[in-house]
Amino acid sequence: MSKTDLPVDPETLHAMAEDLRVLVGKLRRRMREEAHIGDFTPSQVQVLGLLEREGPATVTALARAQGMRPQSMGETLSVLKAAGLVSGAPDPNDGRQTVLSLTPAFRKKVKASRAAREDWLFRTIQTRFSPAEQQQLAIGVDLLKRLIVS
């Protein structure tokens, strides 16, 4: 049995879990800095992400998904509409409702933002890590993928 096959003691695993949590938080903040999306509240960013992932939705559906009152969601959406990020159209199934979606201009901005973040990661990995470290990082990324898959 090699040293890499030996179990890690629980104290070390707890320390590693804490380090990983802190590092992921710092990486998320750095990625947000690279995104250049703007100054939005966390709830506004969550709504934008939900509309991007799930597609168009009503105020009621968005409020339910975010665990808030429709009136509060309306306030969040009014800021996003005023910024030109979200637009509404009548619900074809219920004319009393409005279906909200991301504007084409904002979708373009999201795509550019992702490209900027990926470019920053690529350049940083390429310049700060040796080829051997890049291979180790690739293994680490595979391990992280396994960590989050249920």
C-alpha cells in the first residue's frame, strides 16, 4: 500500500474542507470581479441566473423559486427592467400575467462575461502553473466534479 492509499485522519479532512470552502469563496469573488456585469444585489443576480437557466417565467414563478413575496420580486424586477436586462411579454396562456425573460443585449453581455472569466482562468493557469502543476490541477478539477455530483 502506497502513502497515497492511506486514509487521511478526520482532523486533516476537516481542515481541508474548511480550506476548500474558503478558497471556493475567494475564487467566486474573483470570478465576479472578472465578470464586469455591474453592481447588482445578490437577489437580482439570482433572478438573472434563474431566467438564464430556466428560461422565461412569471413574477409569481420567480418569487416562488426565490422564496419571496411577488411584491418583493416585482421590486427586484423593476430595477432589472430599468437597466434593460429583463423584458416582459403577455403570457399566451393567461393575458393577466407577464412572462419575463432576459433581453438579447443582456444575453450577449452574459456570453462576453463568461468568455472574460474563462480567459482570465486560462491565462492565470497558463502563467502561474508549470506543465506538471497544470496536470495536477486537471486531476483536481476531475475530483471536484465528483465531489459535486450526487
